[in-house]
Amino acid sequence: MKHIVGISLGSSTRDHAVTVELKGEQYKIERIGTDGDMRKMIEKIRELDGNVDAFGLGGMDLYIYAVDRRYEFRDSRRIFNAAQKTPIVDGSGLKNTLERRSIDQLNEQSDIFKTPKKVLLMSAMDRLGMAQAFEKAGCKMTYGDLLYVLNLPIPLYTLKSLAAIARVLAPLVGQLPFTMIYPTGSKQSINKPRYTRYFHENDIIAGDFHFIHRYMPEELPGKMIVTNTVTSDDVEFLRKRKLKTLVTTTPEMEGRSFGTNVMEALLVCMADGKKELSEAQYHVLLEELDLKPRVVEL
């Protein structure tokens, strides 16, 4: 049995473990939260390094993207470097393949985009593939990178404008402590609505669930959420907020969907433990597994 471990900066209350069989092989998939403690993340990775088959880095990204450029977070690099034997991934490979594919599948196999939709994507730099797929589906976009990451009252409406701003700000943001720009540990359970008009003005709210959970308003009747990494408690939270539909881009496994980092670690493990796969390799594995977005009517 192969063992995949997601080491997350998030809350340990969201920990989960499952065993699945894929293509005749069993995989134990485990998520371990460190409650916002980066030192604990590094210690846990060093403890398990070489004893598990792949790591997923959760609750933080190593890379973010702005159309034609990639930017790195300094804090994330320190944690990545703690793994010397076991491959470690942050989910960005799947965000640019699985999530793009998921929106394309919804467009081709449902009537969700039959009429043009307005979409608030919490951070396009975190999910460039999803942003481009929504645009391809004819959606009118609002990008919340400045609104929700930097708390600046400036919505963005094109990826071109995002790329221009990123060239100036992203190298600086990458040097900041990660906890300044993303909810970690116990902050993930606290809802502090911010710039709620953009939630209300759009039909679909998409992106990282912790960003959505932290900043969404008290009620969002009739809205659709497109995200991943949701537990059964998260589904109930969204139901109480009167949302209509939940779409997760990663499949449900025993009551929850894992993050893209864990799913990417699974694919790396299936590909004989290579540290990085090409976009084409991810597509081949996704085709073999026939992964489809999960749609839940709330």
C-alpha cells in the first residue's frame, strides 16, 4: 500500500484519512493539519521524509501564476526544502489541469453556462487554469486578488490587468509571511465578511474554500460555489447560508473532498514517484481515472 500525506498549515480539526483502490493498487491518503505552525510542518515533514510515498503541501502555495509568469513564496520554499527524499507538491499542477478540465466538463455536459454567468474568483493567481476556463465558457469575471488577498478595494476584471499588477506586487508579496495573506490555523473557522457586494453581484463564487468561507456574507441565496477541500460540516455551513449548488473539482472520498495538493501527490505517486509531471502527463492520468466534478444541490 502506498501512503500519501497532506501536510497542511490549516486546522487539525479538518484532518481525515481514507484508503482507496485505484487501478488495482491501494493508497492510504491522509491529511495532517498543523494549526498555522510552520515549524511543526517542517518537523512533521522531516519525521515522515522517506517513510511515505508523496507529500502534498496544504494551506499554502509554493507558486502563484499571472498568465505568463510564475512567482514563488519564500515561506513555502523553506517548507518544501524540508523534504529531501519524498516528493512534495503544492497542487499547482492540478489547478492548471484538473480544475481547467472540470470547468470545461461542466460547460460541455451541463447547461450551467447556457446563459452567460458572472463569476467572482477569489484569486486568479491561485487558480489561473480555472480563470481561463471560466473565460473560455463566456463568463464575465471579477478577480478578487487585491480585494481578498491584500484587502485593497480594487476589483480586477481581466487577466491582462492582473498580470500587469502582479509584475509589480507579486515579487514583494512573495517575501511576506504567508500568514499575512491567507487564513491559517484557527482563522480558517472564523467568518469575517469583506467586500460582500461582489459576492452578491455574481452568480458563481469560485476558488479556495478557506477564502470563500472567511469572507462570504451571512447569506448567499441561490448562488453556486465552485471549490474543493470541503468537509461534511462545510457542506452544512453552505446549506445554512442558503447557497443553491456546490461543485467540487476533486472527488468525494468518505465524506469530504481533498485539496488539489493531496490529489496531485496521489497522481505523482501513481506515476512512480516522480517529483514533477508535465501537463501532458497529468492529463493522461486524469483521463485514465475519469475524474469528474462533483455537483451537490444544497
